[in-house]
Amino acid sequence: KLKTFINKTEELNNEYVNNDIVIKANINSIPPLDIRKDLKDFFKATQHISYRKFKFILQENFKELITYCKKNNITKINVLLPISPNFDLRKFEENYSQKSQYWLLQHLYQYITKKKIKDIVIIPTLNFDNIATTDDNSFILVIDDASYSGIQLTEYLLEYLRTVKSKQLTFYVLVSYISLQAKDRIINE
């Protein structure tokens, strides 16, 4: 029911609906009274980012990334795509195409193509085993659309780092929307 409610609200304008009448009408259409307060709290604590605004921020992130690469002579970016240890590669498209990292990688390819950047190679990587080391001309890009608590991103990085303690790896973390709590967790854990 909550998913249906959010989807209906989203369809209204593809922007965060800050119209109390619409929100109340949708909340009142949900039968269980016990979740109405939670939904009200949810909307008070939520900021919806439109795709248009998100894409603008993402383009700025990519611009910073490419500027960093050019300034530091980076010619190869290994984009780490998070997968679980028992991931079935035969089902990659089916299981992975809905993950944000996958479509962010597509946006990165589009950005590089549009800007005609030919001196930086993007290599999608499913695990660290494919990366022996990163040298002065490469790094591992960890990309995500948002991180609120940082728990998922930190656990994902720690899971991979446990398997490669002997390798020299350099990371660049690109998260368009990240909370201070998430930054702190990623840096300190």
C-alpha cells in the first residue's frame, strides 16, 4: 500500500508534492490508521529530488571527476559494480539493471561520449580480482546515487576490502546525494 501511495503521489508531477490537500487525500485513502502518522512524518523528513535536478547534479559530479582525472593524469577508471559473493553472472542483466550503479555508469558513458573525452578509459569491474593494483594513472570509482546512513556503501566496501588486503588500491567515491553521517561512516569505518 505504501508503494502504491508513493507511486500515485509521484505521478502527479514527478516533483516532490508539497501540496497538503493532495498528501492528506492520499494518506486518507490508506485504510490502516496506524501508518498515517508515519506517512506524515515520512513526508516531513523527505525531500524528493526530481530527475531533472538529479541529472544536473550528476553532470556536475562528472565534470569534477573528469577535471580531477585530467589534473592528476588519470587515464583509467575502474568502476566497481557491487555484487554479492554468490552472484550469478548469467543473470547479470536481470538482477543488476535496476541497480543505481548500473544506470549511473550508463550516464557516465553518455557524459564522456557527449564531451568527446577520449583520453580516459572507463572499465566496469564486478570484483577486485580483476584489478591487480591501481597505479598513478588509475583508480577505482565507487558510484552511487545517494547514501543516507552510509551503512550499505560501507558494508559493500568493507566486504571487498577484506578480500584484497595485499593490493594497493586507490578509490574515488562519487555519491551525488550523501549525508554527513554517511560521509563520516565511510571515512571512519
